[in-house]
Amino acid sequence: MTGDGITRIIREDFKQGVHELVPLERWWIDPYLVIGEVRSSKKQVVIDVANKDGGAHVDDDVPSRHVAATLPPFLFGVNENFIRPDLARGTVAQAGGELLDYLERHFSAYIV
């Protein structure tokens, strides 16, 4: 997302820009999505989306971190065209892209 009103992916791959390569376990369990006092790891976000948004089961026990990620306390937009971003689904998509990048870098001989 950019400030010029044009929606686009700023970094299409992980070869450019500033980032830090970390061990896979740290990438999966360290806090990643921070909304106020709520901190969630990629693992927690992915599991919450799978459990609550069309995956494993549906029940009334929704973790507060999932509520914060799917209904964050802010809006994006201009000229009364506002949306509330679903940060949980965005995080799952980003985690998927990062995991594919990891697998391609470390296991390219096994990927067909």
C-alpha cells in the first residue's frame, strides 16, 4: 500500500529491500502482527484463520488476537471510501509467500 492512492506490491520478492533472514522456527513463533497490546506470531495467525475463517471448526470461542487482526481499530481510505483491512488474511498470504521463498532457497533440488 502506498500513499499516492495506487495499490501495488512494493516488494515483489525477497531479493531486494531490507529484511533479516532468521531460523524457520523463530520466523514461525516470534511476535509478528502487533495491534496495540495484542501481539501474534505467524503460527497463531495462521492457525486462527484456519480454525475461525472457514477451516477446521467454528465456535463462539474466538481469541481476542484474532478479533484484533480481522477487525483492527482503524480504517484505510479517502473521500469516505473506507475499508477495514483483514490483517489476519494478509498475514497468512505474506507468510505463505515467505515460506515458499524459504523452501525454494533451501530445497530447490526437491521441488518439481
